[in-house]
Amino acid sequence: MRWAPGRAAYVLLAAALWCASLTPRAAPDLAADRAALLAFRDAVGQRLPWDAAAASPCGWRGVRCDPAAARVTVLQLPGASLVGAVPLGTIGNLTALRTLSLRLNALSGGIPADIGSCTELRHLYLQGNQLDGQVPEGFFDLGLLQRLDLSNNRIAGGVSPEFNRLQRLATLYLENNSLNGTLPSNLDLPKLQLFNVSRNNLTGPVPKSLARMPASAFDGTGLCGDPLAPCPTPPPPPQPPVPAAANGSISAKLSTGAIAGIAAGAAVAFLVLIAVILFLCFRCQRTMAEKSAETAADADLDGSPVSVTVASMDMKNATRRSSQATAGNNAKKLVFLGEAPDAPYDLESLLHASAEVIGKGWLGTTYRATLEGGATTVAVKRLRAAPIPEREFRDKVIALGAVRHENLVPVRAYFYSREEKLIVYDFVGGGSLCSLLHGGSPERLDFEARARIALAAARGVAFIHSAGPRSCHGNIKSSNVLVADARDGAYVTDHGILRLVGAHVPLKRVTGYRAPEVTDPRRASQETDTYSFGVLLLEALTGKPPVNSVPGSTGGVELPLWVRTVVQEEWTAEVFDASIAVEERVEEEMVRLLQLAVECTDDRPDRRPPMAEVVARIEVIVRSAELKAKADTEDDDFHSISP
């Protein structure tokens, strides 16, 4: 049979269209991966230093490609300040991904529903975020997945039997979530080696396939059976009820006699309670009045009668108002510790000085005050309102003034009144380590400068500890380490302030400097000082701020946890701040200082090194870095004069 030419052309066209419909779409390429990454950055990572003008994303921080640079295969952004929900069409479009690490960020919302498109994924780390909702169905299409960590999130729902589809899974961490229900009885993951579902709302028996796991993998749950305690046996059937007649007689007796007596007793107890509360309030007011009168009548150091001067410390518009406490005409004075300053000043000139806020904390606010004429600049710490008696305050400040060391900012003077308490320090003009690391300073601190600053701070803390086993700083953080103008040294400030007014000041939010065993920061010790100093070292090495450490910011990273996670996964190079990671000649010194910081932040206080040992080890690191710098300089000089 022969077809007409027109009909033949039609058939050929139809066949071509049918074949085209069977041909798969063009595979995603590097340009598509780049677009997906940029969409991801715009949604949750606006602080990522990715160059949008670059044609290839393979050189971006945390991004790696296959050897041919054709597809993105690795995305590692641990602790990168990612915030918000990951939208569809971003991670799900990176279909060649083999490793995805977004741990220790502030990601919220659910796990992206299209993550199942990343069928090449082997390693997935999402721990330490705020992810919620249930594990999406598409997630179980990741048949090549070997390592999965979803711990420390808010993931809800049950543990799905669909996990059995992930037959290559060797690590499954689900602890510290909101999972509920029971574990699937038929759960069977033959290659599973590491498993944890602790601190979830799970109940029922542990599946037989998980009985070989340690008991700690199920802590904080309602699970039972091997390796935990045996599951309880069913309760016996309930006993028949007591005959109604007997119940009725007892109830009648209670309703007529006992209930009336109980009501009368409760009324009497309530009246007694009211009387006790009124008595205590009256007594408290009387005691406070007596203390106020006693404080107002207290004399200055010379014992002369004084008038109490209350400083209204809006330092930019400082004013004074006086109230006579005795019949004398002398005002409260600024009390200097040790020798008087070369350019004398009094309280009046201090309160009228040009001032600006240079630091705020839960213990007080610090100002830089430049006296009239600009000849003298001091740092004035205005303490939080605290009902501390003058004699106690004076004795403690005098004791602080006696602590002198080249790496401690000295206390020069103080002022006391019931409503206002000031401490005057020498002013250090180089700024704090916190401002240099996180304040957007254009000046780059190289590793040697950071190590020298750390050494100077360690020497100051070690000197405080040398006064006795109970002597400690109590509030070590980068904003309390002031850097010299030449960036070759540092000074520790605020030592002793915690013991001075800490017991009278309400607690504030927890910061990342606090040791894990501390429930009340006002009860510090030398071991907790060492932990805080270790966090400070990690901060200097990584360039990342600890949690709640930068004023006005709610971000930050749990530095000890983040560093340990990165190092354990052999990504040590990602730990260091990008501005010092390029200094290959001191890579060994950076790793040694990192190891010291990890030891200082050990969860067990008895395993932390004393500060004297910390000083000795940093001295060796600084000396080694200096010798390498000197050798490089001599090498450069040699080449400059060689033909």
C-alpha cells in the first residue's frame, strides 16, 4: 500500500513529535545550580560572601563541584548564620549533591519537601537548627543516604516505617526533637551503626533490630525493652466497686460534719496568712528605712559629715541634684585609690565631661569621658542599681584597686551614693577585641596579633587566679578584653565587678561564654573562667561571635559544639576565620591554639587546664609564630640583595 506524499509527511511529523515527548529534558547544568544557590542565599543566607557576578559557584565559600566543574556536589555551611525557612526550588534543584551540611544555624520551617530530588545525596547534616513539622514523604527517596543527623530541632510526628527504604543508612541521629508515638516494630536498617532518639516523646518497646544499641541512645524517652528496662506487664483487671449503700453513708457523714470543719479551718488559715504577710511587709519597710538613714549618716573616709550627691548619669547631658543627709555642707566626693591623677578632676568635672557609650552589659554601662580641655580621658562604669551598703562597696572597690598587673586595667577612683555607683578606670583607646572582630573594622587582625592579644589576656586572668583558689574574674568575654593601639597586647577589664554587685543584679540572658555546669553566673570559679577564656580563643580563631555575645544581636554560634563537630568531620580548615586561614606558614600554630581552646572548653571542669598552663602554652605558640615571621623577613631580605 502506498501513501500519498501529504499523508506521509504528516505521519513523519507525528512520529518525530512522539519521539521528542519520550526524550528526557536536558539535564540540569552548573548554571542551574548557580541560580538555585543564589535563590537559597537570598532566602536564608544574605550574609554569605558569595560573588553573584561570578560565572561559576565552584569557588564560593562552602561550595564544591565535581572534578569537571560541571555540577555542585557539596554544600557545607555549618554555623553560617542562616536564618529562615528554606524555600522550594533551592536545595531541591541541586540534584547532584552528595553532601549537604547546614547544621548549627537558625533555619526554621520544615525540611524542604523537594529534597527527595537530591537522589545522589550521601551525607545530610541539619542538626542544631529550628526545623519543625514532619519528615516529608519525598525524603525517603534518598536511597543512597549513609549519614543523617536531624538532632536538636523541633521535628514532630512519628518515626515512619518508610525509614526502611534507606537501606544504606549507617548513622541516624534524631535526638532532642518532638517525635512521638512508637518506633516501628519492623524497623530494619542492616548497615546502621550509630543511632540516637534520646529526649523525644517516644513510648513502647524498642524494636529488636535496635536492641544492640547502647541504652544512652534512648535516654529521656518512654521506651522500654532491651537494652532498657523490661516493658511493664499489663495491669490486673479492676476490682468490683464498693456497694453503693456503704459509700452513701460515708459521704453523708462527710457532707454534714467534716466539710463544715474543713471550711472553717481554711478560713482561719487564710486570715493567719494575711496577717503574717502584712507583718513581714511592715518589718521590711522599717528595716529599709533604718538602713537608708544609717547609710545617709555614714561619713566619708575622713569621717566628716557629708551631704549625699546623687548623680543623674545620662552622661551626654549629665546633671546633679543634691539632698542633704546631714547638716554639713560638703558634697560626696570622687574617691581616688592610690595617688591622685596628674591632672586633678572632681565629680563635678567628671559629670560634665563629654561622654559616649562604649559598652553595655548586665552589670552596667561603660562611658568614655573626656574632661574639659581634652587633656584627660577616662572610662567610667556606671553600675546597675544595687542595694549594697556603702561600707561593703568601699571595701570591695579598695581591694580591686590594690590588684595591679600590666595586663589588667587599673581602678583609679569610685563614687558612691544610694542611687548611683561609679567606677573610674584608665581609658584604653585601641577598642575591644569584640569590636575589632565583629564591629566591621577595616583593619585586619592577622594570626600573630590575635595570638599576642590572647597571651596578654591570659596573663591578666592568670594573675587574678594567683591570688588564691577562690579568686576569679567571673565575666570573661571579648568585650572585656581591651586591645592596645599597636595591636601587640591587651588588657582585661571588669575584674571583680561580678563579686561587687552581681548578687544584687537580676540575671540576664545566657551567653555562649558560660560553662555548661553554671546555672547562676554570679557563682563563678577559676574553672568557669578557663571555659570562658577557651570560648574567647575560639572566637578569635573562627571570627564568629558566641551566642548572645554581641550587644543588639540575637545571633551567634555555640562555638565549642560547632568547632568539635567540624573537626570531627575532618573539616578543620573551615574552622578558621577566612582572613587568617590563608596564612599557611603559621597553620601549625593555629591548630595548636585551636587544640588548647578545645581543652579549655571541655565539659568536665577537672579536665580544663589551669590558666598558668594556658599562658605557658600560648607563649610557646607566639614565640614559634614570631620565629617564622622573622625567618620570612630574613628570607625576603636575602632575595632582595641577591643578584
